Amino acid sequence: MSRTSRSFRIAAVSSVAALGLLATACGGGGDGGGSTDAKSNGKPVTINYWTWTLGAKATADEFNRTHKDVQVKFTEIPSSTEGYSKLANAVKAGNAPDVATIEYQMVPEFASQGNLVDLTDLAGDTVKEKFPEPIQNLVNFGGKTWTVPFDAAPQLYYYRTDLFKKYGIEVPKTWDEFRTAAAKVKKRDKSVRLASMPKSDPALFAALSWQAGGKWFSTEGDAWKPAVDDAGSKKAATYWDGLIKDDLVQTFTGWSPEETKARVEGKTLSFLGASWSAGGMKTSLPDLAGKWAAAPMPNWGTPAIGNYGGTSYGVLKGSKHTEAAAEFIKWVTTNGDAVKARLSDKKSPSSALPANPEMREVAASQFDTAYFKGQDIYKLASEQVDTIVPGWTWGPNQMDVYTAVQDAAAKGGFAAGVEAGQQKAKSGIEDRGLKLAK
């Protein structure tokens, strides 16, 4: 439990003051429609649940099997900015789901926009009793509980053990060693690269900036101070732009058929992932079982990483079944049967690292390690969360910043991405009526 507490303290404590700045902007977020959860005519209440996370359908199915008064209708949506745009648009249109997955970096934005129902009365005690205080700080602000934590997402480095041996390279511990290994692989075979760095994944670049000492947002009194183009972020941008310029890494679109094909054919030897990546590998790369292993992410000389994602569950504004939604959320985040169901899904297995310490133990006991030849992925991930760099704060217009970084990086590289992200961060804060530090 100490690992959980320490890791989330690193990621969350510095954010508490900043999150409190959203309290006034969140004023109307808690009236997301009255609850009409009482059964009528003996029929169960049906709630809609949208997410992109692995194993989620199996979890919903298990809930439906074991609950009579509430039933869940599951819908899979895209991840990243596309998924959040879909959720925000659904709220505006009045047809949002009752429950949705909200990554920690998006909680401040969704709450400040009034997209989330205030869960203080329905889930505040659950968050307080079932999660260490630092984890609570990721979802509690302005004196209210906005979402319920689900998992942590420490960065991990995945690599092909057989191909590393073939090309005579060691697992890189630093980014200097990574560059050296990348050059060696290219020299040995011009059609093969050590890894791919997608320009389409701003969440990954944010985690790498975080690792390099970047702090995209901070606060001064009651004002926000964006710094998407700070020294740490520029360091990460310069590094990856350099590798791309020298043709030492590929730039496949993240999760694209081309990216998967390159891994299957041995044209990409490793990739930058997180604790949640392991589960997806079983379905996207099934024929490569026993050939992959995970290691700590390469660093800048001292063990350090950023958090690459991490999710919670929220109730969307407009829900008519808030009590039923809260019942489902409590079950899926704190009940061992939910964890077992998620990991039992062979078509969509999950390796998410639960934020709830008790659920982490259940997950570790259920996760099939055969794909990684017995390597304990949960143990490795738990060790890595202790090295998350302190001081990172998520901003109130994170999705727009992500979009700006992604669009500019696609055209001019990551250096252009951080500049565009900084401009969007500044304008977005002012557009939302929040204070911008001078």
C-alpha cells in the first residue's frame, strides 16, 4: 500500500491547489438531471456505459449477471481526444451515457465544463474509504468528488527478447543508450527500427515531457501558469525530433494497422507503453507470445517516469439514473469479481493496474503471465510508479492542448507541437474565464 500512496502523492499533491481554482467554474456541474432510479413495474433500471478500456464488456456482462435491479448497456468508443470529443458532444446534445471512463488528466477539464455530475453524496465515502488520500486528490477538488479512481498507468518499455539478441543490443536504460541501440539496429538492417514514436499520441508525449522534468501547468495564487514549452518539454521534443530526422525511429500512427504489422513482422523491435499495454498485446500480437518482455522506461540518467494515462469513472451530466450509475461504479472499482471478470476476457484482456490496493492483489493473482514467459508485469509496474516525477499538474483545457500539440507535431515536429500547445493553453484559460498568470 505504501507504493500506491507514494506514487499517487507524487502525481497528485502538487495539483490540489490548482484543481481548487476550478471550483467556481464547476458550479453547475452537479445538477446533471434528477435520479429516477426507483424501479417501476418491476423492471430494472438500465444505464448506458461508454468506454474504450480493455475487458470492459466482460465486466459489464458480469455485473448484469449478478444484479437484477440495475442493468448496463455497454458501448465501445474511441480513446484519446476523439473519445472525449464524442463524450462532450453527447452532453451538449442531451444524449450522453450515464457512466464513462475519464482519464485523470481530463477530470479538471470535464468538471470545469460542467460535463460531470457531482458524486460527493453518491460516491464520496467510497473514494474516501477505498483509496489512499493521494489518489483521492486526483478526483476530489472544489470540495466535491467528481469521479471514482480505477487504475494507475506507469510507463513501461516493451521489447522483443529474441530480436534484441539477434541484433546484439542490450535493453537501454537511458535515452543515450536508446539512441545508440537505434543506430546499431538501423546499421544492421535498414528495414528495421528499434521503435516508433507516433506524432498522433499527445498523451505519450506528455508522459515523456513529464519524465524529462516538464510541468505543463502550475498555479500562482488563483491564476493558472501554462508552460507546455518549458525546458523539460523542449528537451523531450528535441530528442525525438532528432531521432526522427536521423531516421532512427519510425513514426507510425499509434494503434494503426501499419504499426501492428511492423511489430508482427519484426520491423519494430520495441515500443513505449504503460502498465495497461500488456493486456492488449495478447490480442494484437497473439503469435508473438513468449517473445516479449517489459522493462523500466529508459531515462535521462536517474530513474524517473511520467504517468501515461490512468482512468476513473464519472457520471455524465444529464443522467437520469445517477444512483444506479454510482452503484455500478462502486462495484467495478472495488469488487474483486469485477477485476476477475475484466481479466477473464480472453478477447479483450486487461492489464490495468488497479488504484485500489486490495483490487491490485486480486488482479495480480488473476493475470496470465504466460505471454511474457512468467514475468510478473504487475510487480514491475508497481515498482515503477514510485519513480513518477513530482510536480506535474493537469490543466483546465487539456483536450484542446492535446489537439494543438498533435496537429502541430504532425506538420512540424514535436518542437512545433510544444509551441502550439503553449499558445492554446494560454488562450484556452482566458476563453474559459479563468485567470492567467502574468
